[in-house]
Amino acid sequence: MVKFSLIPREEIFFTLFEDSARNMVKTAKGLKDLIDNWNNVEARVAEITELEHEGDSITHQIMAQLNRTFVTPFDREDIALLAHTMDDITDFIHAAADAMLIYKIDQPSQRAKELADVIMQGAFEVEKAIGLLRNRSGLKNIPEHCVELNRLENMADRIYRAALAELFEDTADLARVIKWREIYDHMESATDRCEDVANVLEGVALKHA
Amino acid sequence: MVKFSLIPREEIFFTLFEDSARNMVKTAKGLKDLIDNWNNVEARVAEITELEHEGDSITHQIMAQLNRTFVTPFDREDIALLAHTMDDITDFIHAAADAMLIYKIDQPSQRAKELADVIMQGAFEVEKAIGLLRNRSGLKNIPEHCVELNRLENMADRIYRAALAELFEDTADLARVIKWREIYDHMESATDRCEDVANVLEGVALKHA
Amino acid sequence: MVKFSLIPREEIFFTLFEDSARNMVKTAKGLKDLIDNWNNVEARVAEITELEHEGDSITHQIMAQLNRTFVTPFDREDIALLAHTMDDITDFIHAAADAMLIYKIDQPSQRAKELADVIMQGAFEVEKAIGLLRNRSGLKNIPEHCVELNRLENMADRIYRAALAELFEDTADLARVIKWREIYDHMESATDRCEDVANVLEGVALKHA
């Protein structure tokens, strides 16, 4: 399989997945820092936007590599799905940050802080699980991270539903309600996608362990 | 193919699909009962939430079985798509019920009743069509259920558009408008997914009949 | 492969893709005309709705053909994805036009005009790129259209974000804000899907050039 290259083809996929995961963790950290500090909002969101573009570029590299590669380390459709779902996480994190900027949010809510924390933890778990793909001995430890990602998604769901209920308790400033509902939606979607990544990884582990 | 088991591998998929369809019908019935009676809302929505979790578990079993099975009764991607799309129907029905609870809806609207009826009929059609997958003689009867599912989706679409138009006719209580738009969105998405199931089933029938 | 037919099987896919692209261009033109002229709204939207149904029918034909065909001109999953993503473009254009009708919009906004222009250009680029699928010499020119589609998507994104920011600047008539946000969402999604088509086409070109 290795042709005039010191890196076997398979390795490239693992390296790119790890790049994508690392970039997604940085994006999640960017959102958490933005919400925790709430200063230099425009500059901070601009950084997150750059990370989002970097994520697009990595996803593009994975797909291009996939189209050039005949023998892949695991099923082609799992590779494509994993690449796109990790990219979705980054996109939703960016969308949440961007909405806060576009809508000129005054101050992040307590629920937003809680959701940003869960997203951060989810991003870390995804990164750890991705790091286990490289070898068979790692694969058998993937399921425990999937269990944790499921737990985090359930937690995010509870926070999200509480946030919505609270939001609609006071509809005097309805524009505010609409803006925050969209921000919460993006954040909850990010944790949903973390769970989707867990499902793909669980399948890969099952097929190859 | 059968190894120390009285149930051939293939049968397991049909059984799980039937479980998923039966669970989805129960969820649709739960939504219809909730809307028709509108009492014990919290307890009724809790039941629908449990059915939604049960749906997740069945979908998970189908995917795990798929990852363990080498020879499948029909294309792997159709099995995965069918499992996820049926799960989506259950999820959207649950999301509609859950939104009614979170938003503390006073009273269900007439349009919600109409949509719940169409969803109920759609769920029944999906269940009937799924029951025809097991054998070749059944497959040729699948298209008629797909035609009916298309008719129901068109009907749901007309009700949904009328509901939205009516909703925005009176925007004095705009919070109410926003809440109901979301509930209607979920209900319409449920009927959309019934049509998606019909499209997958039609393909399977075409390939194997 | 050719059995009692003057048209080789492969040709049918290219012809259907070209039909789908042409229909999508007509839909985009319908939206642009609707917004530029803003008269006979009901009749114009009815025409767009008919084009949307025609798009569904073409997509259905592609999928039926795919299920009947053993050897396909390029990967089955790329054919299915391309068919559905082009159909999504048509659907989102229709959804934008339909929302303008349902919500009884007074007058299209300047931002809507700008987005309709970008959608029109995107539809033309997709049509050109689709026309290059038929032969190997064309395939190598696909990437330049993908670059252009990426540029258009970035432009649409900037217009969309500016439109949202402006919309929420004045929330006195919040019902108007909600209606326009939905219309802009549909329009932006149409350009997103143009970029998705570009990604699929780029993969196909890479695999076959």
C-alpha cells in the first residue's frame, strides 16, 4: 500500500481525524472563554470563525483523501460520516458564538455557561475516543467514552429544556427570547452531534475490535 | 447462517423493524390521546418520553445487529436509513408533545388535532408496510401504502400551511405564535419522515420484488 | 449493458441530472422574478410550487433508475446524494417563496433581492457543472465551478448575517422580524446546498478524472 511515502496511507486518516478533533476542542474552548469572560466579543468570535474555516479545510482534506484511497482503515461511509459529524459540532459551536455577536447579546445567561461547559466536556471525550482509533487495543476502550457522551447529551438536553421553559416564562422582551432560543438551539445541536459521533465510533469499534 | 440459534439472522431485522414500527404507533397514539383529552399533561408527556427512549434503544439494537451481520436481508444502507428514519418519526412526535409541556400550552388548537390525526394514520400505514417486508409476496403490496403515505403527507402539508397562515393573522400574543409554530413544525416534520420511510420502502420493494 | 434500447443506461442518469438542474434553474428564476416584480404573487408562487413538484418527480425517477441499474456511471451513493441535494436546493427556493405568500409579505426587502441574485448565479453554476459530468474531458473543468460555488456561498453568508443583524436592529414589529428570519433562512439554506452539490461533484471529478 505504501508507495514512495514514509507514511502509510491509513495513518493519514487517523492524523486528519485527530487534527479535526483537536480543532473542535479549540472551538469549544473558544466558546467557553467567550461566555466566561464576555469581553473583546468581536475578536473572540472572529477567532472561532477562523477555527470553523480550519475545520472545513480538514474535512475537505479527509474527503479528498477518501476519494483518492482504494483501501481504507475502516468503512468508507463511516469515514465520511465521522468527518462530517465532527465538522457539524464545530459548525454549531461557531453558529452559537456568531449568533451572540450578530444579535448583540448583552450578557451570556447562566444556562449558556452550563451548556458551554457540557460542550467542552463533550469535545474532550470525542477527542479521547478519536485518539483510540489507531490500534486494536485502543478500540475496545471506545465504548466507555460513548457512554460518557450519552450522559453528557442527556445532561445538555435537561439544561436546554430548562433554559427554554425559563425563557418563555417572561416574554416581555420577546426579541430577547427569540435570540436566546436560537443560541440555545445551536448549543444543544452541538451536543447532539457529539452523541452522533459516539454512535459512529461505537459501530466502528464493534466491527473492528 | 444460523449458528446455535433457532432464529435465522435475517428474521432479527424484521422483528426489530416491527418493534420499532409498533413503538412509533404507540407514540403517535400517545400524542393523539394527549391532544384529544388534554389532562394529566405531565404524566402523558412522560409516557411519550419513555416511548421515545424505547425507540432509541430499538434503533441502537438494529445498528448493533447490522454491524455484527455479514449477510443482510436487504442493502445495509437501506437498513440503516430505515431504522433512523423511523426513529426520527418517533423523535418528532415526542418533540411536539414535549414542546406543549415546556411552553405550558393552555389548550391544543384545532389544527394540532388535525395534524395528530394525520400522524396517527401515517404511523399505521408505516406499520402495515413494514409488516410486508418479511416475504416476497408481501413486498409487491408495499407501493400502495407508499401512495397512501404520500397522500397523507400532502394533507399534512396543507393543514400545516393553513395553520401557519392563521397563526400569523393575529400576532397580538406573539409568544403564543412562536410556541405554536414550533409545535406545528415538529408535527409536520413527523409526517415528512413518514414519506421518507415510504421512499426507502419503495426502493427496497423495487430491488427485491 | 444496452438491452433493446438506443440509449445506454448511463446516459439516462446524465439526462435526468440535467433535467433536475434545468428545473432548479427555472425555480431560482421564478423566485428572482417574484421578488423583482412583486405582482401576481399567488400565481407566481403556484408556478414555483409546480416546479418543486416536477423536481420531486425527477428525483424519484433518478432513485427508481438507480434501484433498477446494476452498473452505474459513478458511485451509487454519489448519484443518490447528488439527486437529493439538487432537490433540496429546489425545495428551499420554493420554501422561501411559499413563506412570502403564507406570511402575506408587503414588499420584498433589499437583502432578499441580493440573496435571490446569488441563488440565481449558484443555480447557473450548478447547471454548468452538471453538464460537464458526461465525459472525461468535461470532468476536469468541474473544479472551477466548485470554486465559484464556494465564493457564492460565502457571499450569501455575508448577506444573510447582515440581513439578520439589520432585522433585529428594529424589533418594534417583531412578527415581521420572525417572518423575514424564516425567509432568509430558507434562502441561505439554498446557497448552502449549492455548495454541498459542489462538494459531491468535486469528489466525483477527483475519482474519475
